[in-house]
Amino acid sequence: MSEKLYQSGVELGTEAFTQEKKGDTQSAFKNYSNAIEILNTAKKINENQDLDLLEKIEVKIAEYNTRIEGLQAKLKRDEGIAQYKKGEFDSAIETFKQAIELDSKSLEGWNNLGSAYREAGDNANAIEAYKKALEIDSTRIRVLTNIGLVYFKNEDYDNAIETSKKALEIDSKSIDALKILGNSSLKKNEVDNALEAYQQVLKLNPDHLEIISRIGFVYLTQDNLEKAIEAFLKVLETDSKSFDAWTNLGTAYSKKGEIDNAIQAYKKALEINPKFVDLINKRLFK
């Protein structure tokens, strides 16, 4: 009887493991729990009879309890992610903390907590949470770029650059890391470094409009007006509703002395966002 119950419990545990791997967390949790219940029944019936079987039962119970703890943490992480997506960042923070209490070695748990802190505006705690994630695995590009983004938002451009470079040592094709490197370099007026990073992005994705626009802005600040105009026109070929591209294009034309073209570009910008009429007038008539 005990042997049959043991086999039934193991079969149910195996089914739970398959469900867990498929991402069916709720079903896996239920079946692991039921498997433990069956195994505990087998243990009671077998007590003081077959010691080898008793040992096997206890091993499986311990294994399934560990799986359940992991699933409980995952269920909490899923709950936190749902709150995060709805913009309920304070609630997400508390839920992710609960998940970490269940599984403190979860890189995803610490990374999620860091992101929730970041969106809540608590950059100091965000950095600490991301650092905890990196203690678990220092090679995770996503965590490195997340912490680099927080450094950038904190205007800590040196650390943002250092972190993005660490990420690029692991994956030289990380567009997120290259963007952080370029944006941080630009904030430090290291224009050549910024352009180099942006050009690397375009090698990986030639149609990256955000980066094309940034390159155009760099050229605009350098008074390299032909290249600036070329960049902004390329953005507008794909996104004709880009307010920034039309505005910067107008500024480039204005600097070049092509006032009619500047006026047309600014008119396009105002069609998209009329509330910036004062800004447009200042650029055109300064």
C-alpha cells in the first residue's frame, strides 16, 4: 500500500514539474501540494516498516516542499509584475519584498524590486536592489543596463558610463548599454565618445530613429548643419509626427539661413503640438 501511494505521489510530482517548466505555476503548485499530501499518507502507513521506502518518501517530500517555496516566490513576483504594469509601484515594491523573503537568491526578484523602486523615484534603493541582483550573477546585461539607467537619471554619468562599459564587455551588441554610454558621454560633453556609441547602435539597427535623431542633435550643436538636416529628414521619412525632429530641423534650417524652410518645419511642429508656439517663436526670432 505504501509503495503504491509513493508511486502515485511521485507521478503527481513529476506532472507538477512538467507544468512548472511550462509556466503553469498554479497547476504545478496544486499538484506538488497534493503529492506531498499523498506522500505523508504513505509515510504514516509505512512508519517503522520499510526504512528504505521511508527515506525515499522523505527525500521526495523535501524536494517538493522546496519546489513549492520557489513557486510561492514566483506567484508573488507575478503579482508584483501585474501591479508594476498598472503603475502601482508602491504596492509592487511590497509584493516584490515578500517574494524575496521567500526566495532571496532570485535574481529576477531583486531586479524587479529595483525596477519598482526606480519607477517610484527611489533611485538609492533601486541601485541597492540591482546590486543585490548582480551579487547573484554579475554578468546579467539587463541588470547592468537597469542600474546604468538609474545612474543616468541620477546624473551620475561617470558610474553610468562605467556600468555600460561593463555590460559591453559581456555583450558588445547591447543596444541599451550603447545608448546609456552615448547619452552619458553626451551629458559630459564627450561628443566624440557619444557619436562613436551612437554609430555602433546604427550598425546594429540602421533604422533606430531615436539614435538617428540624437546624432542629428549632436551635429546641430556642432553647427554641422548639412549632416544635422540629413539626420532629421531621415527620421521624418519614417515618423512624420515627430515634434522634436521637425523642431530641430527648423532650427538647423534657421541657423543655415534658410528661413522659408525653417518656417515650414516649425509650422509642421506646431501642427503636432500647438502649445509650444512660444518656444518656436523664440527659436525663429532669436
